[in-house]
Amino acid sequence: MSLFRKIFGGKSPGSEEKVPNEERSKYMPDIKLPVDERFTINFKANGGKFLYCENIEEVYNSLENIISENNWSDKKVFLLDDRLQDLFKGFELDGTKKTSESTYFFTTCEYLISDDGSLLISSNQIAEKKLKELPTNFVVYATTSQLVENIGEGLKGIKNKNQSKIPTNITTIKHFKTTEDKNFLSYGSSAKNLYLLLLEDL
């Protein structure tokens, strides 16, 4: 993805958004940002913590650092996805399906929404639970192929992937700031302390 490869090397084309450029004539078309760049900017503006990983070893290292920095090594993790348990079996995660026992939630997501930097999730990740019922701390594992322009594109993708049974409880997580950092636009929402482990797979 272009922003990631700009920072970490390389460049690739992507979907775009208009961004004004002061040095250009007002009559020239606006320069556009690729979908990955726009997601990163909006995600960080929402207060999310972003960790770009070029391979699965970097994902493992990043998760190890997150657990270590937050002193979660002896804490229970809310874990509903057995595939994550298998993929990260070397961590010997102390998983539980009871939110009351857990310190953080380790999950995947459906899509990463570029337009507003949010994460689209469904009953595939959170069953029928509401966001406010989930732990405050989230660690989300996703890949760059899950980046989409907007929620509509994400909903279409969910429908196409699950034609036999469309998941329920579809929602977005958008606010990743602590209470003292929140502004009036985020009141009433369920803010989460969220880490995104993003694996390059394109």
C-alpha cells in the first residue's frame, strides 16, 4: 500500500480521495490520496494505534510488545475466533468467552473503512454483543486487502462473502480515544483503546 511503502519502502496505486494542494492553481483538479493513506490519517485522527507489519513475524513481534507494554501477559483475553487462537498459538493466550473475566479483546474485523478510519465488524467477530459490553482494550488483526473506500463497499463485501448466511450485528468502531480525549462528536459512543495489527498481503 502506498503510504505504508512510502514509510517502509515501495509504492503501489490505490483508490483515491480529493485533497487540496495550496501550490496548485485553484482551477486544477485536486490531488487525490490513495485509500490506504486516507485510512491511516483518519484512523490515527480517531485515536487508534497503528502497527504496520510486512510479514507475520512482525505481527507476532508487535503483539508481544503490546502485551508486554500493557502488562497483559497474565491477563485473560476475550477471544471468540478459534482461527486467531490457532494462528497465535505460540502466545498461549489465556482466552475466555466471558467479557467480565477479560482485560482485552483480540479479534479480526470485516473491513477497514478509508473514508472515516473506522473498523467494520459483525457477529462474525462479536457474536450478538454490543460494543459497550466488550472490553475497553482491543487488539485487531487485519490485512491490507481488507481496506475499502466506504461503509457501502464494506457492506457489499460482507454480503458477497456470506451469501448463504449474512452475519447480523453489523456495526463500526470509530472512536479510539480515552474519555478525557473525546470531543462532543464522540459523546454517546463506546470509545475503545484500540491497537491495529495490519499485515501487508497485497
